[in-house]
Amino acid sequence: CRIGPSATMRLNLLVLVATMLASARAFAPSASLAALSRRGALRAAAHHSPFSSKIPIHTRHRTMLTPPSMIATASKPSTITGPEWVNTAEYASLDDAALTADLEAVDRLTDEMALLAAKVDLDNLAAIDVDVLVQVTRKSVEAVVLLMNVATFASCESSVDGSNTAARAVSAQIRAKGSKMTQATQPISLALKLIPEEKVAVYLEACPEERFNIEHQRKLRDYTLSLPEENLLTALNVDGHGAWSQMYTTIASTLQADVGGEKMGVAKAASLLASPDGSARLAAWNGVQQAWRTHEEAASAVLNSICGWRIENNNRRAARAGKPLHFLDTALHQNRMSKKSLDAMMQAVTEAAPLARRALKLQARVLGKETLHPSDLMAPPPASLGGGAEGGLAVPYDAGVALIAGAVATVDPSVGDFVTMMSDNKWIEGREGNTKAPGAYCTSFAKSRVPRVYLSSYSGSFQHVSTLAHELGHAFHSWVMRDMDRAETRYPMNLAETASIFFETVVGDRLIDMAKTPEEKLRYSWYDAESAGAFLLNIPARFDFETAIHQAKTDGKAFNPEFLRETMTAAWKGRYGDSLSEYDSMFWASKLHFHMTGVQFYNFPYTFGYLFALGVYAQQEAKGDAFHGAYVDLLRDTGRMTAEEVVQKHLGTSIEDPEFWRGSIRMIEKKIDAFEEHIKAAGL
């Protein structure tokens, strides 16, 4: 979730910080998609944090895209070393005096805000002094920036080493301070939701940058609880609701899998799901499955408690408002979109299921299989298509960066320069390690407003190159907003995927265009088929599963592992149909997204972003040289408009109409048609 402080504390500060820490692994590998296929996304301390800086991009000669015939320079991905990031410009270490000083400043600012908030009488809204609201707004921005900066640093340290007890201790401090800050500022947050419109107008004269956030949060005013109740929820979240997600993250970071007799962390095991060796993939998948089977009771307890908390919270708020609050309403509000838009998208996606199944069946044909197994969903194209003696692509890190930079430079040279800068500044992490957090994410430091990209490992596979491009897209999104007021840079998850998937699409299509042989074209179009399966089948299956368990909890059902396995199997069967030989019944345990507390329904925004990004990508040819400027303008509006408004303004259409989504699916169909033609041309 993108974090950007605003006067309403629109994600209360505790949830904000807890999400920041828990979500840092949001791109966690699973038995079927190590990083939500090659086009997954996610977020962190805050994966889509607005905090990027005004540091100039290093001016370099434009890097030319490496020809496909030259990038398979390593025979085994395991010989490739990923990059190491350097974060000492923020703090020298977790015990740095500067870090301690920032936390002390947070305490001071929290006390000052508490004194100001004490002047607010929620029983007499007409008498509230707007100047107090403005003062707390200013102080809250300063405090949240400091707290988030420390949180990002601690999260980065923990990501590299999940056993780092010092990082855990600092993260615990942050959660406690976030809770205290939220309680201190809760009267201001509630006042801004509840005060009369004439006072809102006065406030917005002083804080015009807050307009969108205030108006959006006031949509929830009827569901606002009393101040004591809101503070109680905040206080209990630290060691209650939020703690479940922390427990899951700890288990996942330290969990060991047995892969063919070798013990390794689940992150390393999941990276083998991209192996060209089918037996290695199957062994890794079985190892991850068994590892989570060992902890299925704990994972079940996490889901049971998280869902239970949400449903009870909704029930209390609904009773206060005197009208229902559906379990999807919070996710829709977080993503700034209507239920009508979600329904329109899911209608088009359901219609497209046969297309996505066809894509997977074509992949099975290339692999010489009747149907794919879940362990094959991340498989690279076979060795017979070239790309290294072991099969699959093997791109050294520097070549991977050059490839991405050269591809996106075709949009505008400055975009390629940005990618090069990220690498030159050592803002990318991709080393292997048994105690590293699984997955990939983009985050940023709040004070310097500079981004970071994290990969649990970089082994040179096409998937890793594509994942790197994806996360660099997120970083670019933050970068182009670095001069904006922070209140206008918090964009929702669905729109957050715009730049990331755009980067991936540019890189993938550029490689196909440059390919000289049918085998090369097939090798690169392979991932278009993989993406169709991920976003049109896997993500919808996640949505179906999460909908089912929330409905079950609404009906009073307690979860156990058997119920969760059966529900997940039904979700996979409903979407994948006959395109897989079996279903991943343990996906509910291995996928972190289900166990996060700060963001609900961490699934459908991916498909939204994928389809929306394709729609944006289609504008490139039509707009020509004007595209880059228009594209940046669109990205900058994502923090200050609803999803419907962004699409209407920049694409001139409505996302509440299924036809908008069908337009993107027709683009996918063309890609799958091309994939099939490449298969035929290669004689397979």
C-alpha cells in the first residue's frame, strides 16, 4: 500500500506502519507463482511509497538494448550473482544515533499533537478551531515521514536477514509508536470526517493539497465509531490484529523446505520453480507444500483471526451507521473504485477464462505435456528453444539492467537513464540468502524520497529480469511524483500497477520485435501466455477464495486447514478448469497476500493494473512523441483522483463498462494468437 501522510490519517498511522512492515514481503513466492508470475507486483514499506527524491538522474549515454542472441551468456543461472543494495546514506546501522534521534523526534511530535488534539471537542463540531486541525496536519506529515524512514530501513534489514533480531526489535518499536501516534491524532482524523462543510472549506484553504483525501475519507463518515472505540481498536491492533500478520511473516522468513533431500529456506525453494528442469521444479513445489503442511494449523489460525477481526469491525461500524458494510467495501474504498467497476472487470475476466486456459494448454504443448502441473506455472521455455545449455535465459545482472534500460529508453531516453541510475546508486538488492524474505518489492525512504528495489534473489532467468523491470516500474512511478506534495502521492494498489506492468510489457515486446528466429520469438512470447494465466486465472482464483472465506466468516464459520484446502481447491478448479493436472490446495498458506492485515483483498487490483496498463500501453503508438509527457501526467494524477476519474480523463472511457476491459483482453488474445503462430513456426 502506498503510504503518504494526509490530514485525515486516512490509513490510521498504526495500520499504515504495520502494513508497511508486513507488506514488505507482499510479493512472496508461492508454489505456483514465485512473484505473481513475471508481472506481479507489490509493495512494501511501502511498496508504492511516494517517497522518491529530487536527486538528479545521472546523465549517461543511452544504453542500447542487448540483442537476444547475445544475452544468454551464462550456462547456469546459479552462477549469476545478484546486486547488493547500500542503504547507509539513510542510517549507518540499526543503532545509529541518527535513527534514534528520528524516533525521539517522533515521540516529541506525538506529544505535541496530543496536546493540540485535546482541544478538539467532537461533541461540539461547530466550535472546533480549524487552525488546530491545520497544525496537527503539518506535524503529522513530519512525524510520519520520520517514522516511515526508520520503518523502511528496519524492513530492508529484515528482508535481507529474516533472523535479524535487532530489526525485529526496531519494527516492534515502530508499531508501538505508530499506535501511540494514531491514538494521539485520532480526534483530528475524526473531526476532519465529521465537521460541517463550511469548516472543511476553511481547512482546505490552508491545506489545498488535502482536498482529494479529505473528500474521499468523508465518504466513510457514517461508519465512524466514537473516539474511545477508535482508539481501542488502534491500541488492540498492535498485539492483536496486526500481530497475526507479523507471526506469519516470521514463520515464512524462517521456514525450511526439504527439496530433494536438501534443506533450504522457502524463498530459495520457490526460486527453483523457475528452473528449466521439470523434476527440480516439482521437487521444489513439493518441498514448499510439505513445509507449509507442517505449519498449516498456525497459518489457518492467522486467516481465521484476520477475517474474524475484519467482519466484527464491519459489524460494529454498520451498526453505528444503521446500514450494511460489505466485506468488499473497504478494499474498494482503498482502491478508489466502485463496485460497478469491479463487477465489470470480473465479468470480462470470467468471459476470458477459455482464452487463458488455451494459453496454458499451449505452454503444455511446448513442454511436451498433456497438461501443466502447478509447479510448471513459472517454467521457462524449454532448452530446445535456445537460451543456455541448461535451457532458459541466463542474463547477468549488468546485462539485465542494460536490457531494461535500453527497452524503456525507447519511450524516452530519460526513462532509460532512470533505470541506469537505480543500479549505479546501488539501490537494488538481489543476492541469494537462506534467511532472506521471499519475493520482490519496491520501497522508498521517506526523508530522502529515493526508491529501493528488493529481489529475494536474482539468478538471471527471464522471470527475474522481468520482475526487476516490474519493480523498477514502481520506482519510476514514485520518481516522477517526487516534486509533488506528499498528500497527493498516495496512489491505490490498482493504479500502482500501471508503471510496473508497462515496464514489463515494453521489455517483453521489445525482445520479441528484435528476435531473429521463430524459436527466439517463441521464447519471449512464452511469458505473454504465462501472464494470461496469472492475471486471468490465478488472481481471480485468489479473489474467489478470499470472497468465500469472508462470506464463511460472516456466516459464523471457524476455519480449519481442511476447510481452507477444500475452498482453495474449489477456487482453482473454478478458474483453471482442465488446464492443470491438479490444483494447489495449500496456496492459501504459501501466499502471503492472504495474511496481510493492512490491505484487504490483495488480489483483484493486480488484474485491474494488468488490464489497465495494457490499455495505457496501447496509447503509445497513437500519441507518438507526445506519449511520454501524457504518460507521466497520468502517473502523477493517480494520487489525486479515483480510478474512474483517471481513466475518464486520460483514456476518455469508463471502467464501469465491461467493454473497456474487453478491449485489453482483445490485446491479450492477439498475443496468445501470436504465441500459437510462433509454436507452429518452430515446428512444435
